[in-house]
Amino acid sequence: MVIGAGFYGASIALDRRLRGHRVTLLDEAAELCGKASYGNQARVHQGYHYPRNIQTGLSCVANFPRFVDRYREAIVDGFEKLYAIARRNSQVTASQFESFCKSVGAPVRPAPAAARRLFEHDLIEDVFEVQEVVFDAVLLRRRLERDLAESGVSPLLRTKVTRLGPSADGRLSVVTTATTPLIADQVFICTYSRINTILRDSGLPPVPMKHEVAEVALVRPCPEMVGRGVTVMDGPFFSTIPFPAEGLHSFTHVRYTPHEAWFDEADRRDPYAHLAANPPVSRFPLMARDATRYMPCLQKTQYVRSLFETKTVLIENEANDGRPILFRPDHGLPGVTLVLGGKIDNIDDILKKVGEGDPS
């Protein structure tokens, strides 16, 4: 049984079914991949975001071609990808960024002159052209729906899990709001921000996590940004790249995208319930005002709407920019496995861990 039908949960359910297991996939939402799998930048990482974490960079470079090849119909590549390094308040210099890219094998080269002219030279040390793509979240969802249907997995949607525990026959009992208790030999909890909510409601030990309410603004790009994606780093800066699912660009800012944050150990609120009860007000005007200092053309960007979701990371990663996978088998009960991944293109690493217990 897989609880949570986001990209990770749906992929694990499909993998288990293709390996011969009987699989039940549950989610309280009305559709697959409807929360964090949709409400993000839709970026397929090639490592450029993590110049201070060589391990994460290497993992991104290894996973990038596999993800792109597998989900080719959902990949959008036809735009110029630019990474700019700020002169001040950046945690890496341009030479350090370029050296990092070469050390992990991420393609990088000086940006064309036309692209460089978009930036304020006094604030930007250097600009690079890189190899990066984005995905269309709607097409990715349709691909997963088709693959699951062909494999014989019918997701139980609008089905919220309230708790789990041992069953009378020594297996696992999963209690939901929509059915009688369900019985399984193995349960994967892939509910991202709600992992600890389910654990606490089941009397199982929680995992130290930090939650943020995060905003992804969706905008109509200015003429200069059509066919381009830009990330300014490495520090309190911004990014605007294509968001294919809605034919717009996403717009995020390291300083203004997080609206609030809390630690699970001290504050045990349900992140999804909290977000639903406290809808934020967009901070796009603040994002745009700061970003325009670095790229004056961005003042012509037109705001459309914002996606608000919870972003969850392990507390141990507060000190660096790494995004390792949480994979914890037999957590609190035999057969209960926790899965939390920080990037959608990590899926092969997750499936490898899941398959380690299979007979050879």
C-alpha cells in the first residue's frame, strides 16, 4: 500500500506493481500529483542550484538524463537557460560556480552577449548558459495515470488515511475516512508534508522536519524573457523560468517566496490544514521590485496568480543546500517505510532504495 499519490507515491506504486506486487494507492486529493508535485518551479535539476553541495550536484547530473528520457513527452527544452552570479551577497563567486559545474559534469559556458546585456553589470559578476529543462506537470500526470491504468493500479482518491497500526493477523491495518480498514503487508508513507501528521496520529515517532509556506508566482514574461529562463544566485535572489502547464513563467525569490516556517517538533500543526485555513497574500510585488534591480526589463512582467504549497525539508539540511532522500524502512512498525524526496528528478534514487529488498 502506498499512501500519497504525488509523483513519488505514484511512481513507487507503479514500480511495485510492475515487480509483481498487488498494490493499493491512496490519496485524499481528487487527482494525482495535485499538491507539491504541481506547485513548484517545474525545474528538472542538473545540479546548478547546489554549488555548495557536491554530493547533491553529482546526484542531479546522474539523474537528469534518465528523467528526461523516461518522461520525454512532458519535457520542455526549447528555451535559453541562464544562471547569473551576483557580485554581492552571493555565497559563491562566478569562478567557484563554473568550477563546481565542471567538477560535477554539468554543462556550462559563457552566456551570449545579447543575454548579458539584460543584466545590470554593477550587480552581476558573470552570466552563464547552462543545460536545464522544465516539465509540464499536466502531461506528467497524464503519463502516470496511463501507466498506472495499464499496470492495473486504480488509485483510491478522496481517501484520507487517519492512522495505521498492526492488524489482528500480524500485518498492517490502515484506517481511512472512506473505506473499512485496509490490510497490507507493507506500507509506504509518501505524503510529503503530512508524513509526521500520520505518524503522530498512529502513535509512531515523528521525524525532525521544517515546513515552509512557499509561493510560486505565475506571470506573463516580458518580451525579453520569452524563450528564456533566468536564475540569479547564490543567495537571497530570484528565478523566473517557463511553467509549461499553464503557458506562463514561474517567478520565485529566495527572500520572499517563504511566507512562514515552523519546526515540527515544537509546532505540530497539519501543514495542509494550516495552509487551507490561512491563505497567504502574494508577495510578487516585492519579488519583482528586487529582481528589477538586476534585470530592468522585468518591470514589464505581468502577474497572473500564485501557487501556494508547503515545502518540507529535513532539519539536518538547514545548514547546507543539500536535498537528500529520506528513506526509512520499518519506522516504528515492521513494514512501514517513510519516503521524502526533495526534487522530482530524484525518482531513480528512490526506486533503487525501494527495490533493495526485492528477491534477486
